[in-house]
Amino acid sequence: MTGIWTAVQRERNMKIHIAAAVSCFIAAALLQLDKISWLFLLSAVAAVFIAELVNTAIEAVIDLASPAEHPLARVAKDTAAGASLVAAVYAAAVGILVFWEPFMQWIQSITG
């Protein structure tokens, strides 16, 4: 748990991901999504958190091992950040697919 807490304290992106996850979970509850939709949302959020935690760990190890700028250190950091980006794009796609229809139905119900 210490590693997760450290990442939340130090990494701006973790704070953003947590805010997005909480927002998604609130919306899912309000829209009364089915269990399969919840499963997809939880899996996408977990993928983002895992990728971001691994990215943070890789960056910390590289900073410790190579305090000076090195091209290979840059490649490793950029690759780890790329994995986080892929996970975030995947989560956004899942969110669109899961929320689109229920959100449109909700809009229709309030606009008549």
C-alpha cells in the first residue's frame, strides 16, 4: 500500500486517474449499469492504475541508477510512459462504449 500511496502523492497523473475513476464509478451507479459494464469499467481502471504504478516504479529505478541524462534511460522512461498512455486510451474507449447508450437514454428521458 505504501507504493500506491507514494505514487498518489507524487504523480499528478495518478491523481487525474483517480478522479476519472471516481467520476466513472459515480456515473455507473447513477445510470445503474449492469454487472458486465461494471466489470469492463473496473478492468479498464485497474489496467490504468497498474500501468501508471509500473511507470512510476521504472522512472524511480532509472533515476536512482542513472542520475545523469542517458539515451537508454530516456528510451526506458518514454516506453513506460507509452504503456500508461495505451492503458489510458483503452480506458477511455471502454468508457465511451459502456456509457454511450445509457447516457443517451438518460438525456432522452430528461429532454422528452
